Amino acid sequence: MTDAQTRFTSALTAAGPAAAHPKRIARFGRLVGSWRVSASRLDESTGEWVVGEFTWHVAYILDGRAVQDVSVRETAHGAETIGTAIRVYDADIGLWRVSYVEPLRGEYCNLLATGHRKDGIRQDGTRNDGKAIRWNFSNITDTSYTWESYVSDDDGRTWWLAEHNEGTRID
């Protein structure tokens, strides 16, 4: 790693959450660590489910005021970064702002997140084609979680399952 990369990493990452809004920061902060994820994604063009695995790394960033994740899968040519999400708590509106980018698939999403039920997180927004999306974390424990992605073709009147992931903590 070059000195510039080391300085960038040091400036971006944080050792822990910021002191402000500790309960709110904990909403995504409890996911900080590394996870092995079993994933099933619906191929919208064929209607077939594609099954795979990836590793999901989550860390505090921006002096602990935000959480960023990076998804990585192993390929025959080595590790390949899939995408990243940045989640920042916005105290002015009392919600998390979420931005996700996955360049290889051309997926760019913006969502707002809040707690959902006892152990979950609900994220609502749109993807770059304008379709409404809903991403739900549920069954979050210290060692596992479930995440599902729903898409609506009719502005949220009905939803269809686009992806189902199950994560197991590895670090």
C-alpha cells in the first residue's frame, strides 16, 4: 500500500461510532465486521434465480458518523469488488441516508432507512431506472442476518422479491 493509500484509509475509516446519537448509529453499527453471504438474485431478463456467495465488509467511516460496506466475491482471477453502500445518519430528518453503487451492473440507488420491527432495518428508495425499491434487514443477531430486496413496478402498490441474502459473521 502506498503512503497516499494509507493516508486515505486512515482519513476515511474510524475505530468506532461517533458519540453523537449512539442509539441511531448502532442501527447499522451492529453490522460492522465481515460476513459470509449466501445470495439468491432474480435475473429479471430470464426469470431465473442466480445463486452465489460473497463476502460483505462493514466499517465505521467519517469519524464514526457513517457506516460503509463493500461486497467482494472470489472469481477465477481473484477478488472482485461488487459494490458499496454508504449509510449516514441525518439528525435533521431522523433517518439514515443510503447511497449504493454497483458499477458492473449499472445499479445506483438512493434510499432512506429506519428501524423496522424489533430486530430489523427498512430502507425505501429508488433505483436508477426509477423503480421503487425496499431493502429489509431482519433477524439481525450478533452472528447472522437476513436481507431482502423488493422491487415495485407500480409505485409501491405491489412488490416482488428480487434478492434474498443470508449473512453469517466471520469477523
